[in-house]
Amino acid sequence: MQDIIKKHLKAAQAVLNKNHAGSYTIPSSSLYPHQWNWDSGFIAIGYSHFNTGLAIKELQSLFSAQWRNGMLPQIVFNRNSLGRYFPEPDFWQTERSPNAPERFLTSGITMPPIHAVSVLKIYENAQDKQKVIPFLKWIYPKLMASHRYLYLERNLNQDGLIYIRHPWESGMDNSPAWDKVLRKIDLSGIRLPEYRRKDTESGVSSDMRPTKQNYDYFVYFMELFKKAKYEEKEIAKECPFLVCGPLFNAILCASNEALIKISDIIGKPYQEIEQWYSLTSKSIRDKLYHEEHGIFDAYDLRGKELLELETASGFLPMFGGAASQEQAEKIYRYLDSKSFCALHQGNCFTIPSYDTQKEGFKRENYWRGPVWININWMLVQGLRRYGFGQKADSLSRHILELPIRFGFYEYYDSFDGRGYGSKNFSWTASLFIDTAYETYVKAGARAYAGAAENILFRDRVLNKTGKQTDISGIRISQEMIKAVKEIKSRYYTPKGTVDYESIKTSGEYKNYKKITANLRGFDLTLLKGETEKLAFWINLYNTIVVDGIIENRVKESVKEVIGFFSRIKYIIGGYSFSPDDIEHGVLRANSRKPSRVWKQFGLLNAKRKFSLRHIDPRIHFALVCGSRSCAPIKYYTSEGIYDELEMATKNFINSSEVMVIPEENRILISQIFKWYRSDFGGLPGILNIIRKYILDDDKKIFLDNIKDDLQIDYLYYDWNLNK
Ligand code: 9WN
């Protein structure tokens, strides 16, 4: 693992350590000195990678304060830290409810139910899974009770859409989404009790926090709850704020899904949970999707209308799988646009909590614009699930890059990355740990686990059989790419996996194979000029790799097949070409493969005549090696090849494969730069190409003024399939 990641993993652990308060972890010492509900869910996920015991303790502590009706409270107060937060138990007066726990002081509302997801992660990440079973058995009935409470007490229309009755329950307290409901409530004639906020006295600027007016509403709802003795039916009659949001309900879906898996592990029935899952996910799809806006929206149960507001929570139905594939594709268009920071846009960090183009977007105010790490983290998983791997990688990179460059803040500026809110914020540290482990530690282990399962001792010609048809010349490569795209669009499942078994017997694959048969008779001397050759060979490399993955039944990584790049071949015009021949022999003007001492084509090799005359280093950004760390597959044309290579280079330099960290005087770059250093003209050439294509102005300025002691790390190369 790179030193810089190791260093920040330690720093992240130090944040959790510092915030650890005995049996749980506070969100941050300056603003939040008690235990918080969904924070602990995210915090446990970080611990699960390096200390299963602490992860378990975190949730045990929270669930010990569960209410008798199953409600998991938003805050469990630490008796020794009282006086530093508003509102505290004296204000909540939860003792008015017969359901409040006796031994614990808690608030009287709940939060998004992420915990089953966390419990499953604890189990999955444990070195010794058996040791986690007693904890699973302990927490299972409690998780069931917390979900059952939601379906019984917060399910007004019995459609599985759970409502929140206080903005704090959303976790996105002052989201602009709630404005419309709040504005309808007239507080002018109402006498609110005196209260004194502590958040604005904690050193955090009040510009970053909710307004006084927001707090008045917060207090007003609390007064209603107290009057109703926290009796849900009574509250449902009285409370003007009853909202079914996409974030809360999407998280519930993800947790139902996790709870099904947990039940299975400990041998419990899960029909009831399956029913919850289908009910909620169907209602999210049918009732919360805003067709015109292309995003999910919150529903106001009182006003009986969608709130018509585009916030980051509207993308969350990808997490937990509630969105249909079609809806996911539509909301993706919005997610990957200027509104929420598009891929390779430059000068922006994904994803702001509110549409940056809307009036009311505030770059430093809490849930009205800044980037929050937990939202990104849930979206990474949602995006992967629906097949948007590249975007998921880019969000993951920002989960790492923001804390590395600016510190472990509560939230960040979407344009320049500056940290806001409280420092040393626990879930930022925790989800940094999870992302670093998933990206650098586990991905490496997974990719290499299957290595040597499949060794190609002999060449495997992939286009040996099949009748040749009349497709000829350059059209062959065009048709091949088209056929590969058809395969991809049909056989990539919504879960982001590739159904290789079905591909092998499919009509689309047969069609593809027919086209490749034509290569056997293709006269390579027909390729004229550099542009035609470049496009043909790049396209060919990209399709032979896909074909090799299918033919060799690769599951997770091309690394499972030893000899993959040198022994799979296509016969072209009587010559056999492997991916290595194409890359090092032809495209790299007959060079050495990294780690080899000889050139790809020896002196007597007849294929030497097909080698290009010089190396265009931009080819490295266009060759798709079937792995996450290389470029996404595209079709290159002889007429447009130079522009297309420019685009591929720009995409790559601004992707997760290049991390420029001015604050640390460091860059972290893909191994590709190390392996093909000489193709780029050595280190100066590498720096030049990054400087030329990078879009972020701060990074450009940094690269224009490089100091001698610039540190360069090479990013782990992710050989997992680019599925
Ligand atoms: C009220 C603790 C919590 C988070 C919320 C975040 C903020 C509290 C506050 O801090 O809310 O719950 O006082 O502002 O909005 O998501 O759980 O980190």
C-alpha cells in the first residue's frame, strides 16, 4: 500500500481513538459530545476493518438504549458530558413516554436505519467470522424490532414508505428539501420555550450551521412530541411535518437486504423482511420518482405532494437497489452533470448535497451544498450496483482525497475542497478507512486470490473457427466494437456483475465470433497511414481482451489466467497476434514489455513489419486491459483518432488514476506511468502530460511550480474486472 494511504489510515484511526468515549465513539468533541444513531452505524464500519471488538461494542452500546417500542433513538446522552449540547434530556423529557428506556438518557426521535448494513459489514470483514455469530444472534431481534417499529408506527399509508416527523430524523437537518413544508407552518402566534443553542458557541461559524428560524421549528416539533407523550398515533395526528424521504427509505431497503443475509447466516426466517423490502422498494419506485426532474423526491404526507426539490438524497435509491435500472440510468444523467459535479469536470468534488446550479445552493452551509462523506460512500455502492463503475471510482477517490488534502472534516466545499463544520469528524475518518481498505487492501487480495487457477500453457487462438463473410477492411474492427457493446448492454446485470455464462451461449456473442472469423483473411497491408493503423490496433486490442475474458471464464480478474496477455491470440491475415504483440510489438513500436529484457518481436519475427514507427504515449489511456484501472471501452476511428486520444488522455488524467495533492507536495499516479515511463519521456514527460491535461486550477498551479522534493507514489493497479 502507498505510504500516503498508510499514513492517513493511521491518522483516521487516531481520530476514532480520540473520539472514543468508553463504549462508543462520539461524532466530534467540539459539536457532538454524545452518541449519535447513524454516526455509530458508519463508525462501526470503519472499526470492522481493524478491530471487530470495537465495532461490535459501538452497536451494542447504541442498541442497549433502544426504546421498548423498538425505536432506536437519535442520541444516547453521556451523563458526564451534559451541558455541552442543545437539546439535552432536560429539554426532551422522554420520561413522559412509557417506551423510553429507564437506564439511558435519550432523545425522542430516530434516524436513518443504517445499522443492519453495518452489522453485516462487521461479519464480512471479521478475520474469524464464527466469533461474530453470538453478536449476530444478540442484535438480530433488536434489528427486527427497530424495523418493525418503522413499519408499524411510521407507515401511515401502509405502503412501506416510512415517514420522518422531525428534520433531525432525516440526518440532513436543514436540507432545502424541508423548506416548503416548514414555510407553511406559522410560528408567529406560538410561544416557544426559551432555549440556548450550543452549536454556534463551539467555534464553528454560524454561516455553516442552520438558521435561528430552523432551530425554532426544531424546538416547536419537540414541544408537540412532549405534549403527545411521544405517542406515535397522537403525533401523527398533530405534527405538520410528516415526510417520506428517499434517503431514509433507501437506507431502510439496504438494511432490509442486509437483514435478510444476517437471518440466513444465523438460520432465522426472513419472509417478513422480504415483504418489507418489496413494499418499500416498490413505493420508492412508484411514488417518489419525479419523472420530469429525473431524480427521486421526498413526499409530504400532509400536503399530499412531492416536494419538488433536487438534493443529493434523490440519488440514494441506488443504494439498496430500490431504483429500477431505467430510473437509475435517468438519475445518473443528472448525478453526472454540472449540477452535482460531472466526471472530469475539474474544480469540483463530488457530490454536493444540493444542486449547485439552483438558487439557494450554499457552498459552506451544512446540508445546503457541501459534500458529505457518508452520502458519497452510500452512492459508491449504489453506483457499482447499477454498473456505473467509473463514477463510483471517482467518488471513492474523493472520499480519500478530501481528508488527505484538507483533514477529517464534517463536510467539504464542493468547489475547492475546504473543510467545514467540526474537525476530526468520526464518520469521515471511518468511511475513509473503509474506502482505503476496499480500494487498496481487499481489492488487491481479491484480484490475486484467483491467480494461477487457470494457466494457459499453449496458445489459445480465439478466431480459429467460423465461416468468413463479406465484411472486410476497416469495417471489421468497427463491427467488432459494435458487437462487444451489444454484449455488454445485455449481459451486465443491474447488480453490476457480468453474466459470462449466458454470454457464451448468446446470439450476440455468436455474432461477434463470426466477425472475428473474418480477421483470418484480413490483409494487414490494407491499413494505410498512422491514423488507420492506430485505430485498428487499439480497437483490436480492446476486443480481444473482452473475448479472452469470456472464453477463459474469468470471474474476478484477468490475473486468474496466467499467460492471458501473451497466449490468447487472433489470427490476422495469416499471422497470430496476442494482446502483448499488439501492445508492445505494434503500438509501442516494438518495445520491451515491462519486466522483460527482450523486445516483443525478435529479429526474425515477420510481424516486425507491422510495428508502428514511433510511440504515441496516449495509447496507454485508450487500451482497455479488462481491469478497473484502465480506460473504459470506446470505439476509435481513423478519421478522429487524434482527437479521440486527446479525449481519452484527458479522461484518464482526471480520473481516479491520478491524484494530485498540493498540500502534501505529492502526486499519486497509476502504475501505468511507472511501467511505461520511457514512453512518456521519463519523469519530466509524465509531469508534463499531467500538467497539460489536468482540469483543476489549483492542481495546475501546483504542477506549474513543482519543487525538487515532490513525492511520487504509484497507485495500486486494480486488476479486478472492469465490470
Ligand atoms: C442533530 C452528528 C449529527 C449527524 C447529523 C448532522 C448533525 C445534529 C446537529 O450531526 O445533526 O442530529 O446538532 O446538528 O446533521 O446527520 O448525525 O454527527
